[in-house]
Amino acid sequence: QVQLLESGGGLVQPGGSLRLSCAASRSILSTNVMGWYRQAPGKERELVAIFTSGGSTNYADSVKDRFTISRDIAKNTVYLQMDSLKPEDTAVYYCRGNWAAYGVDYWGKGTLVTVSS
């Protein structure tokens, strides 16, 4: 069993920044996928930014050049730096991890990001 705990959400004005954190209860070195998804009201959950095995990154087109995913392997933590936030970035942001040893997805409970003036 793996626990993922997100933090860092909140209310921010358009153009502002936030940094989300996702702390895992086990090493993130052996993950197939580790990263961030979001779900806005009335919409399906979508990929935001992830690490794939080998350390490559994938970003949604809508967040490229504004969001940056990073990780601290020693702390088993993945981060999402969000800059130049827009109202359409408002959503619950979820952390997802898929470990090769388990072959299943683990999700955090989510953290709410609201971008509004």
C-alpha cells in the first residue's frame, strides 16, 4: 500500500504562482509514472505534468512554459511549480503514482487550486 499526500493548493489571483507538493510513503525511484493530474468542475480528469520511467517529463499543452514538474528523490516528493496562473487552471489537483512492483495506480486525495480575482 502506498500513500500520496498533496499540499500547497489555495486561492491565488490570475498571474500568480503556487507550488504543489506530493509526498509518497515509499521511494519514487521505481515508478513507471509519477505526477500531476487535475479535474475541473464538470470536466474529466486530465494529465497536467508527469515523470515517466527514466525521468522523462510530459506536459499538457495548456501548461507548457507555465508549469514545471520536479522531484526530490531523497524526500520521495514530487513538486509542481505553477506560474502565470489563469482562471482556467482552477481545479482539484491530484497526484498519481504507478510503481512497477505493484502494477496499479495510487492517487492522492487532491488539493484545490482556485485562480480568481
